[in-house]
Amino acid sequence: MIPIILSIITIISYTLAVCLKNREIPYSISATFYTLQHKFWFAVCMIATSIFLFFPALDITTENTQFLVFLSCIGLFGVGLAPDFKDKWINKIHCTSATITILCSQIWVLLSSTWWILIPIWFIYITYTIVGITKSKNQKVIDRFISTKPMFWCEIAALVCTYATVILQKWGIY
């Protein structure tokens, strides 16, 4: 259980630190890379989060879905290794890695015994986004959508679903 706690502490500490330091919620967790004075911390945190998550998640996974855990963690590892998504070439690696991480982690949750955790978490995300879009009528819809920081909250929702699944199954709660 210590590795999963370390994974959670790593990603929460990093995300909170950059949000508090910059006094705003970024467009995405990856966008925080550009705000760091010591940019290697982004890589360290993404890679550590991935490594600490891998074995506890793999431990509770059926043989049929282990590849999803592997791909999710490798994807996050790739995000850490290719953080400069504004570079045209690195962007392909970064975005592919991020997409693999989110899609594989959520498919893994969907195929687990705690699939239902997706419903309230993604419902909250979608509701928040819709409320954010409808609040301000003075902007174009796309600008209102972007102002809700959809990628950041999508990443947070995916992380919460993934960690909730690992914790609930690891502790035998479900």
C-alpha cells in the first residue's frame, strides 16, 4: 500500500504546489512544465507517479486487463520524458502518451469491479463544465469551454477514478 500512497502524494503535491505557486489552475497538468524554474521536476513527478502506481494497480488486475495498466503507466512515463509539448516533434510523443494514459486507465477502470466509480466522477466533471459554459453569456461557447480548464479537470477525473479503483480493491472495500 505504501507505493500507491507515494504515487498519490507525488501527484497531489506536485499539482498543488504549481497551482498555489502560480495562483491559478493551469490549462493542463502538463502546462505546468512551462511555469517551472527547474523543469526536471515535472519529469521526476510524472515518472515517480507512474512507477509507484504500476505495481499496486497490476496486483489487483486480472490477466486480461494487465496490458491496460502497463500502457497507462508507460503513457504517463512518456509524458514525463517528453514534457515540452510546444515543440512540434515532442508534441506527438507527449500527446500520444497522454492520450494512451487517460484512455487506457479509464478503460481499465471500466473493466474492473469498481466500474461504477466512473459515473459520479465523470458526472461531476461534465456538470462542472456545462455549468461553467452556461455561466457567462458574453463570450463565444468555445472560449467559455476553454475557461473551464477542461483538460486539467479531465486529468484530475481520470486520476481520481484510477486511484479510487486501486484503493477500493486493494483494501478489499469492493
